[in-house]
Amino acid sequence: MRIYILFLTIILLVLVENALGQSKKDTHKSIINEITEEHKGSLIKASRKIKIPILKNAKFKDNEDELRIWTIDHFFIKSFILRRKNDQWEARYISFDNQEGKMKRDTFLKPKNGWQNLNQYLKDNKLDFDLQLTPEEENFPIHPDALDFVIEARAGKKYTMYWYIMNTRVKDGKRVQNLCAKINKEFNIRFVCKYDVE
């Protein structure tokens, strides 16, 4: 009888632990989904504020591609935009000061090492316009400032969007951070996707 009670107790404990584990997992999933929905909303607001088309809703032809990297917070909206149409490239960097309401646009930017070099970099690192990345992990490490960045892309009619925190541990997030570093060198701008000190 004692063995039977012990056996039932063990089964009950396992069931409770599994239920709690599933609940915890569902909570993480709901947090990730909630943050993703917040980013979708913030991209719409930011695009309107800096007066550019909302990428997800923009009408693109098969020969048109665009990639945008964003950092958005209470103080600034910053967006680096890379566009390709019929193999013709262009880059823009837009910064908006939310406090002063001032916008700075750097248009017709050209990479130091040429468009072919940048194009090859994007292909080699699987960061071309048809993005297929691993999203931020469920148990992401929280930084005290909790800043993040977003990458979104249109390849013809296909739209994709991913967000990562600035101290991400996800390989694809780190590859986007490396792209930010490449962009800074090529276009002589300062676009931050990573904490200087982690």
C-alpha cells in the first residue's frame, strides 16, 4: 500500500511539473508574440513619422527589393534603408529626434567598397532581401536598458521582419549586428545594433 501511494505521489509530482513547465513555455511564447506585435505597431508609427512608406504594405514588383534596419525608442527613430531595383542600388539613413522633432536624412549614400562588394556580403551571410532568420530566443537575456533593433525586408511581394535585443545570443541576430558594423564602415555612419559593453 505504501509503495502504491508513493508511486501515485511521484506520478502526481511529474504531472504538476510538466503542467508548470508547459505553462512557463506558453508564457515565454506569449511574451515573444506580444513583443513582436508591439514591433509591428512601432514600425508603422515610425514609418509614418519619418514619412516613408510602410514596408509591409508597400506595392513592390518582382524586381524590387528593400531592407531596413531600425532602432526605435522614446528619444530617437533611426533607420538604415537599402533598396535595389533592376540591379540599381540606393541607400538612405534617416534619424528623427523625438524630443526636438528634428529629422536628418542622408540620401544617395554609396558604399566605400562598391555595391558589388556589399551585395556579395549580403549573399555570403544569408542577409539578402529574402530573409529567413532564426528569431530571438524565448529565454532572451535582459539588459538593464532593454534596447533592441528590428530588421525587415521586402523581396518582391514577400515581407519578413525580425527583432533582436542588443545583447542577443542568437547567431542570426549577431549576423545582423555584423551587418550593422559593415554598414557603419561602408557608409561612414554610426548605426548602433549592439551594446559596446555587455
